[in-house]
Amino acid sequence: KSPSSKKPLRSGSAAFTARAEASSSGGINPEIRKDEAKVVDNVLVAELAKPLTAYCRCWRSGTFPLCDGSHVKHNKETGDNVGPLLLKK
Amino acid sequence: KSPSSKKPLRSGSAAFTARAEASSSGGINPEIRKDEAKVVDNVLVAELAKPLTAYCRCWRSGTFPLCDGSHVKHNKETGDNVGPLLLKK
Ligand code: FES
Ligand code: FES
């Protein structure tokens, strides 16, 4: 991108700030549902549709609370070893 | 503790190093099962014993993969907003 791009500089800055703050403070969730004091999700296991459903524990999924595989990139970039919780019917 | 304590200085240093590394690198799991390349857990939902079971997503639980409430301390100390996944029968 050129410096004269019309895209305003502040675009994305909130997300960047959230990431920087989460990281510098030791937080683990940079972006997900930051309007909520505590992100808790409920699963009614009787309503699970598939034999196997993966739930995110890395706080990087684009389909949170489901896992979308983003833990792979997170682990590679940081040296971490996190992965999902697999619910099996 | 006095500096002349017989407890060796290196006691606990591995955990400290893991925490420091996880934090500085952006990792989110300081200590849990660091011998595993990726920490994945399976839940057979048919075998859930209780009407409600909380699974940890903060990587701070002493009973991981179950939630033991440690997310409260983590959130308070870091300003984060993470919480468990609740499985309901
Ligand atoms: S995307 Fe978060 S655990 Fe898979
Ligand atoms: S102890 Fe980790 S989410 Fe509750």
C-alpha cells in the first residue's frame, strides 16, 4: 500500500490497540466480544448437529466459539501449543 | 523466603521462563502440557456426568481442561474478558 492510500490511518487501529494491550498486559483475547465483561458460551449438547464439533480455545477464530483452524497460525507465530476442545456425540 | 533458603533457585524457574516466553511471544498458554505440540481434548458428550460442566478457555485452570474459576484472577490481573465454555445436558 502506498502512504497516500485513501484508507484512513485509523482503520484497524482499534484492533491493533486491543491486540497490543492484550499482549502487553498478559491478556489472551485481543478482539473477541470486547463489549462483554466475560465471554461465556453455552452448548446444549443434545443439539449438537455433527458427530464431531471443535470449539476454540485460542481466541483467534473467525467463527468463535467454534474453531476455524486459526490456532495453527497462532501456534506457528508464537511458539504456543494451544488447540480446540472436541465435542463428540 | 530468605535468600539462604535451601530450596534451589531454579525451582519454579522453568515455569517462570515458560510464562515469560508465552507472554513476550504472544502465546496464551504459559504452562499447560508443554510437552505436547498441540493441546487438544476430547469430550464424549454422552458421558457427561453433570447437567452443567464448564471447560477452560483461559489456560490458567489447575484442573484443565475443566474450568476451576482461574479466569476470574486472570481477567482481573490483565483486564482481559475470557471465560469458559459451558456444556449443558
Ligand atoms: S481456532 Fe482457536 S482453537 Fe482452533
Ligand atoms: S479457569 Fe480457565 S476459563 Fe475458567
